[in-house]
Amino acid sequence: MNLENLDSVVDFIVENNLIEKGDHVGVGVSGGADSMCLLHFLNSLKDVLQINIIALNVNHNIRPSAKREQLFVAKFCKQHDIPFVGYSVNVPEYATSAKIGHEQAARVKRYESFVAAVKKFKLTKIALAHHQSDQAETILLHIFRGAGLPGASGMALMRHFKEAELGGFDGRVDLIRPFLTTPKAEIVAYNYRNGVPHVEDESNKDENMARNFIRNSIIPLLQREWRNVEKNIVDFGHNCQTDDEYLDTIANISALHGDANHIKIPLTFFAYPYPIISRVILSAFDHIDAIENIGKKHVDMIINLAAMGENGNRMDLPNNLYAAKEYEYLTVARRLPPEPTKIYPFKIGRTTFADYGQIIVTKTISHKEALKKNLMVVDVDKLPRAAKWRTRREGDIFTKFGGGTKTLNAYLIDCKIPSRVRDRLPVLAHNGEIYAIANLEISDKVKTDRETLEAYVIEFIKD
């Protein structure tokens, strides 16, 4: 086994617990010099570390040469008896549909492929070949875009995949960067001394891409004056990370809640000092995996919306996102395509309502216990037989429990239901008359009374 210049990386891996005995490691391999070095390096260590590795290549279908690069990686893996899996994703199509740039779209689809590999091969680690130069470029890129401490900290050495990212996979999975403090020169030397082949990505010379401009023009100019500038930038990023982690202990980020498409920040948080609320906002973007291209100006715009905006006011953000002031919250959410009206028959048993959850209906002659549990109870004889579950329509009306008729939209506003939720909320309706609204209320027209013989008991289980 010949480690040559990278023998210190082994100590780095052990000291930081990046890889442990028995790990199943997926190695992201593009075919470039860095990722081929990482693949060769980990393969040479698999017996020492007692791990299994598998090469993962993702063809983004942006460049014609990407297919040849995938075949190159596959051939190398076959020659070295390394398991290989190749994925093909249509980044241009996804970027257009999601209204985001190719770089961000590639990242999203690449990570989706990694998650697919995690599930299929029960991986415990995903290893990427980012090195010291990549880290320096990332830190500068974030600073130039106006990022705060989290951005200036650069890429994490290790991060846990979020539960939402793994889609129900039972187990902890970490993304690791074993080369993050390794100079590029040591990778080049390792490949030369060990005969590790690679292919060149011609797009790396395109300085219309911000990262390439920093790599090919900015860094070389800085190195003419400060020889160790990359290391100094990375050390600066580490200092920022230390400060960032301390401030995280002060900010109550656990109070944020939402899902993969939206996150809600209590308006009371905006009374915090700027260093705290700014990191809370950036954490909100990170929660929905949309922090790319978010800088100080966007943080300041959100703070201004929270302070000066009226309820319901919105503002557009990068990454096909928007921020909205929704009653007691400031919400950051993805722009989702308009939902067609969903219609489901009203039936006894379980109904799966898309983008909401489960609706469970039982029929009983004894419903008082259900009322005590605050479940919805509807008189069987008062509910039209043709009633159906659906989403709201223009002109729907609702007679609230206790009397008083309003448009459904006005009632939902009274209940402080955000506009982004209203179009996806199940309602029980017939001819524009609403008889029940999921998890909210039933109409006065179908309430039970002393004359009730049978009743439907309705439960809602949200996804």
C-alpha cells in the first residue's frame, strides 16, 4: 500500500471519526483528478479501515462528454474490482421546471442519486473529494455574495443527512469530506506517483461560472502577493465556524417548524439582536435545503418584511422561493405548481388525500364519546348522499357551527389559515356548500342533536 503524500489524511480521518470500522461508504466520483484520487485512496485503505466502498457516478446530462466520463469511471472500477453504480439525471429539464440555475439543479439531482444509493446499498457514509482549494473558493464565493458567519464557515467536514432528505430511511447517514484540509498539490502528487488516471471537465475553464472565475482568476492573483492565501482563507473559515457554533447555542433554532417545502419563523424571534435573527433566517433556508445564493440582502429583506409588512404580504426570493408574513409567523416556502381540484368519494373507512394525509370515517349509533374526544361528528341523515371530499373552489360557502354563513375563504382567513395551505385543505362538500373542513370545524347544518339516530365520526391524520 503506497500512501505517499496523503498518509496524514489517515490520521485526519481517525481523529475526526469520519470513517469507522464496518462503514459502507459511497464515494462520489466524477472522473476528475480529485474524486479519482479519493476513490483510489479509500480503496487502498479498505482493508486497514475494515470498510466497504462503492463508486457512485452521476451523469447530469449537461455536457455531451459526461457519458464518456461515466464509462471511464466504470472501466476503472472494473479493473480495480470496485463496485460501481451510475446514475443519469436530466438537470436541464429539472432546472427549467424548478426555475433554478443548472448548478443548483445539478446539486439537487446529484444528492437525490446519493440518497437512492444509500437506500439501495444500505450506505452509512457518502464521501466527497472537496479539498483545501475548494473550501477556499467556497468561502470567498459566499463572502462575495454577502453571506454571514454560516457561509463564511465554508463546507462542513461532516454533516448528517436530514430525515426529510432520506425519505424514511431508518439509519444515520453522514456526508464526509476526508480531503477538506488537503492541498490540491498533494492530490496531484498522489495521482502522479500512483498512476491514477482521470479525465478533464472542459466546463472548469468557463469563467462565466462564478466558482471558475474565483479559481482561475481571483485565487492566482491573490497568491502572487500572499503565497499561503488558500490556507489562510480556510483558517479564517474555521474561526468563523467556531463563532457560528457558539451563536447557535444562543439562537433557539429548534423553535422553527415546517417540512421540506416550507419553514415558519415566529415573529417574536425578530426582536432578537441582528446576529441571532440573521442566523435563524439562514437556518430556515438550510432546513429546506435552499441556502444556495442566499445572502445578507435577502436576510435584510425578510427582516424588513417581518417588521413593516402587513399580514399576507409576500416577497420573491432566489431558488424559486418566497417569504410571506402569515399571522404570527414569517414563512419561507417553495413556489409549488397550482394544484388541480382533488375529488374523492365520501366513504366509510380510510381515504388517502394527496398532499394532506388520511381521512378515517366510521359510522356509529353512539357518538358521545367521539364528541368528548373533540372528533368531528356528522349527522348521517343531514349530510347529502352525494357529498364528496375535495379541495376548495371559488364561491364555496360555509355555515359555521352555531350559525352564520360566510364564504369559505373568509372563514379560513378568520381561522388564520395561510393562503398557501388553503388550496390543499380537504373539505366535505356538495354543490358549493361546505359541510366539514379538515381539522377545523363542521357546518351547523350537519351537527348532531337529540334527533340524531346515526352519526359519522371523522378523524384526520396529517402526513
